[in-house]
Amino acid sequence: MKKLLTVMLLSLVGAFMLSSAFAQNDCERGTLDTRFCDTDGDLIADAPTNPDEWLDPDTIIFSYTPVEDPALYADVWADFLVHMEEVTGKKVKFFPVDSNAAQLEAMRAGRLHVSGFNTGSVPFAVNVAGFHPFAMMASEDGNYGYHMVIITPPGSDITEPSQIAGRTMAHTSETSNSGHKAPTALLKADFNLVLGEDYDVVYSGKHDNSI
């Protein structure tokens, strides 16, 4: 895979959650919540064996990962929502969320049916909310990934990554792939800078706060 590292690019992952609350006490589930089973070992929750427990909403609720201005994305996703209505025969409504926790809880409770989670939240959504990831954003030529940019204040004496040693960087949140996990891995792999040993981080909450 070609290494692309764009800090602001978030992977879109969509899923239809079939049921929000079918409890199974004696089944294989791995790290999934106790409400779910994984009898086929594919690491995602099985659909309820009883079709009566499947969600079949009149209106499909769609959300995208929290961004700096969630309201703007209602227009960005407008054509996609129309397409979803055409292929499902159901009404589709955009639901803006202001935090990853709110997005996860909405899907866990069955109020959110299809969603684009940020990459770092996908494991939590799978394990806690029964999320089934099946798609991600990519360019037309099939490339995907991140482009890392290190921003310093005007007049800073940091001119290259090695000079981060002994300093503190602003990351967004521990669950963010673009704002924490990917840069942490890249700094270690490409520059031998290990978080907690060579530098520290503080969490700003979102990308624009870091900038």
C-alpha cells in the first residue's frame, strides 16, 4: 500500500446494525459486549437468530464522525442520503453528533443505524455497539491513508522531527487514529521517537484545537 498520511482525512466506515439488544449468555463472543455473539469467528457481532429481533426502521438514521462543525455535513452528505433512500426504499435522515461517545451510544441504543466512524473508534463500535464495518474512503485510484503534518508555533526552534525529543505535542484524543494513533506509530517507525519515552502529549479534543 502506498504510504499516504493525511492527518485530516478520516476513514468512512458504514454499517447496518441489525439489533441493538439481543442478549446471549452462552456463546462465543471474543471481546464483544455480552449482548452479542460471534459464533462464526469473524470478529463482528452475529445477527439475532430470530428475525423478529432485527431492526427495520421506517426512517434510517445516518451520522458521520464528529467534526469541527457537524451541521455543515448535512449538506455534504445530501446526495448520498438521496442515493440511500433510492436503494433502500426508506427515508434517510442525517443525525449530527458532537462526540465519539455520543455516536457510539446512539448506535448501541439502536437510535443510529448507519454511520461513518473515525478510524480509531471502529474497534470500540464493533465491540460495544455491534457495528459491522464494510466500506472506507479512498481516492479514485484506490489509495488511502494519512499524510502527517507537524505544526509548530512561529519562531519555534523545532525544524525537524528529531527535535521533538524532550518536548510535548498536542494530539486530539486517544481514540483518534488521525490525531493520535497514526502519528504515534509513524514517529516511532520513521524517526525512532517513542511516546512516553522521547516525548509527551496533551489531548486537545479536536484537530482545530490542536492547530
